[in-house]
Amino acid sequence: MNRAAETAVSEAGTVFVNSLSKMTITDAYNILLSGNQNAATTFFKTNTSKELTSKFSPVIDKAMGENNVSGYWNQLTTAYNNLPFSNKVETNLTNYVTQKAIDGLFVKVADQELQIRENIGGSRNTDLLSKVFGWADTQK
């Protein structure tokens, strides 16, 4: 499952670039000046989750299908969900792994955003990052 998710994440770059190309000036100002430490992460999550799901799902489904992981999961979770008083779990493993991969991706994005905002370890390592976030720092 982890390998399937890792393989799918390679699809994310084009989705994020596509989202950036649709960003408005207002979006950029809100990201920089809202005071929200994860404003960029929230923007990307809102604007890319649907497309990420459609890109990740087939990759994950294919990877897990090679070892019949989904079949075993479906049998196991269906039996579990039939137990009284059990907390129901997702029986569609592709959906579950896809969502967990996207959740994990955004945890990493939020971590990177915080590092850039705080310039932790010199993470503003390009002229553009230095100028943009340096300007945002002066607006506080």
C-alpha cells in the first residue's frame, strides 16, 4: 500500500503547477497576508484534492491489484463491518489509500509551508521565495 501511494504522489507535481497557473492576485495576497500559517496548504488542498484523487486512484488501484491486496482487504473489512458494535471501516481499499496518500501529501506541504514562512534552515532558498516572503514579513 505504501509503495502504491508513493508511486501515485509522483502525479502531484503537474496538478500543483496547474493550480498555480489558476491562482489570482487575490489568492496570492490571502495566502501571504492572512496570518494563517497554512494558507497555501489550504489553497492547494481546496483546489487540487479532486484532481489529485482522479490522478492517484488509478495508479494506486493498479499497484494494489498486482498483488490482490484489494480483494483481501475487501473480505477482511466486510467481515469486520458485520460485527456488532464495530466502527465501520472503508471497504474500498483504493479509496482509502488514495485519501491517506493525499492526506500525507498535505501534511508534507504544510510542513514545507511553515519552514518557508519561518525561513527555517534557510528554506527561502530562491530569490523569488526570499522576495515574496520577505515582503510579506514587512507587512506584519
